[in-house]
Amino acid sequence: MFFPRLINQFTKKYPEINIELIQYTRDSLNASLKLGEIDIGFTLSLSIEKFPEIISRKISNIPITVVMNSEHPLSNQRRVSITSIASEPIIVINQEVSPDGFKHISELFIKYGISPNIIQECSHFETVLLMVEAGIGISILPVAMVNPPPTLRFIELEEKIEEIDFIIACNKNNHNPLISLFTKEFELFMNTHEDGLFFKTKESTP
């Protein structure tokens, strides 16, 4: 993941500037950007169009994949179809925490005339992965791990679905001069570390 290297590069160049890192859910991050409570956010593009005051720059595409335990019968497939996982127990991010993410998954199944078998809603991404890793169910998530553990498989869907963008975002009405400084450093980093910006999955056996 590029983020630690970016922060390291910036703090070495500007040691007098203090960077505070705060973890948010996607929706609370967007709200905080809107209110000017934070200066810059790294997030997914889902629902960002609802905030006209937020401007963003695409970093990379993040494919939507099926996540399952490595011992699942389908875990060695290179791709799986929506119909092949129609009856699988599915674990998702709570719709109160991520309404757009929940809607995105639900609509994916409904598009193919399938009602998703959602058995658990979790408040955190990490909890979803822990439950999948424990073999309780599968999930459908954006790829967000560069080196997933060997107990998890991220498998492509056969169906063509809209990918989600990973973005850097800020409020155009926030006039903190350090925003411009950081984004310029980010552009420089992008130009010199492009190979490390993209999310990768561990390939499954065909």
C-alpha cells in the first residue's frame, strides 16, 4: 500500500508540519470533508457525487470481488458467477454505516433476479474479513488488501460490474494552504511510484 510511503516522504520533506491520521467510515469521512473538519481524505468514490463541494482525483480502480475462505469449494476458481454464489451466506458492511455500499451489493444480486442471503451485517471492514476468514460466510467487497492472508481468496466475478474508484478528496471551500502543498507532493509521488498505487490480489488457481 502506498500510503505509509507517501506520509513518510511528506514528513521528511516538511518535518515542521504535523499530520494527524484519523480513520473514518466512508460516509462519516465525506461528511467531515463537507464540514471542513478534516482537510484531505482517501476514500472510495461511492456517493461522492452527493457532495458538490468535494473535489477529488482518481488514484486507481478497485475491482469488486467475491471474498471467501481458502477452504471454500469455489476458492480455487479464477472467476465465479453471481448465480454460483446465490445461496451462499453473505456478510456485509452494515447499511447504517455504509448505505451506498449495502445498496451496491443488493442491486448487484437483484439485477440477476436473486435475493442475497445476507446473514450478518458488520460495522467494520475488518470484522467482515474476520468472519469470512473463519468460514462463516462470503462477502463481496472492493479489493483493499495488497497482500491478503493465505486463508482468504479474492475472486473475480464473471459478470461485468462497475468498478469503484479509490480517490483523494478535499473540500474546494477549505482554504488551508497545506492542502495544496500536500496534493502537490501527492502528484509528485504518483509520478514516481505509480507501480505501487494499485491494489493487487493473489491469483487463484485456474
